[in-house]
Amino acid sequence: MMKQQTLFQGKLTKQKDLFIPFIVAGDPHPDKTIQYALRLQEAGADVLELGVPYSDPLADGPVIQKAARRALDAGMSLRKAVEMVPELRKAGLNIPVVIFTYYNPVLQYGHEAFIDALEENGVEGLLIPDLPLEESEDLNERTKEKDIELISLVAPTSEERIKRIAEQARGFLYCVSSLGVTGERKEMAPETLSFIEKVKEHSSVPVAVGFGISSNDQVQLMRKHADGFIIGSKIVKLIESSLEVEKSGDEQEGLRHFSDEVNELVQA
């Protein structure tokens, strides 16, 4: 018997060469987030990671922290970020949306109420970077019941753990890798490559790599070795520079600048 497609899989138009951008909900204000999301979809985004701004973002660098501050100043919250999804749909976004949030706000919201809110607002995926596999059982079950993919992250740890995470992965598998020193490079360290291969061996869903991809060279590298690439800080930085362009021009000029830069970054 064929396994029934999840909502997420139904909206994913391909399994390879996935472009997965991350933006912060409400940066610099909600209307703008919608416009950036639509521009990313036009540039070929296959999934949108919608980040919830958090005051203590353990896994985020300074660029995303600044964006989170702008969004928090604009009044963004976990509830409002989730409620933004129907607005994105109304505006024409049709790719799967993954809510990216730390665990503490979810805990405060309450598992049941939170998952109900995700379902009511048509969210297809959830990613909680600071929730280990061993502690995700309850949310895993609740999201499955509501047809929401709980996205797993895997890092270069013990082989046994890689296998366990990869085999349970849903939607896509977020592979946290590192090229060592940041900067453009056309080669990948052999250990990084074998890590990606190992993950792909055990995963039945696309394996997407995120590690600070910031150049077209790195995007091409990912195209060769993984099923997808995740770009966060660089996209948020491009939002920042488009806001600068707006100051000296107008809003449309800033959005055009953003689109051009994103296209240049991900072009094949």
C-alpha cells in the first residue's frame, strides 16, 4: 500500500536541488516579511523557514540576532508569526512553510495549544533547533496526528545517532555541517562529504545542508552533494542591505535589489 502524502510533501514540487531560505517573521515589520517571502518564492524557493524572533537565540549569529531585535521591536511573537501564515497564503505564497522557533516559547504556549494553532493556520512544518531527538517524542506524536512535519536536525556526532535521526526524519532533514573557516571555497573537506553521504544513506527524505552558505560557489557545491541547501544569515543580510537601498531610493527599489541579489546567489 502506498504511503499517503503529507500536506508538506504535497506542496513540495521536487525532491532534489531544494532551495530553503530562512527569514525572521516581522523583520522589519509583518507586511515586509510577506513581500520578501514572495520574492524568495519567485527566485525559486521550495520551502520557507519562517523564524520566530527570540530574545535569547542560542544558535543564531549577530545578523539574525539583529533581525530578531527589529522584529521584536515591531511587536512580533510566536503567536503572531504562526498567524502570519494565512496572510502569506492570501498574498500568493504556495510553498510549504516551516515555523522555526526555540523550545522555550513553545513550552510557554503549551504543546497542545501550539500544535492546534499550527494546524488552524495551515503550517506544514515545525523546526525547533534546541529540542533534542530524545525529548521530542510528545511533539513528534502531536505533529504527526495533525499532519505537520517535525523537521529533524543532524550534526556530525556518533554514527549511531546519525542513523537514528535520519531514519525518523520527516519533511526534509536539516544537516548541520561546517566547512571549517567561513569564506568562499570550491572544495569540500572529505569528512564533511562523507558525513553528508552517511546521512543520505539512512534518510528517506531530502537531505538539505545549512552551515552559513553565503556564495554561489557554495550553493553549487551543495547541488552536487546534497538534496538541498538552506540559507539563513546571508538572506537576512540581503534584507538588511535592501532596507539601506530603500533609504536612498524607494521601497520597490529595495525589493528589486533584494531579488537581484538572491537570484545571483542561487542561480544554477
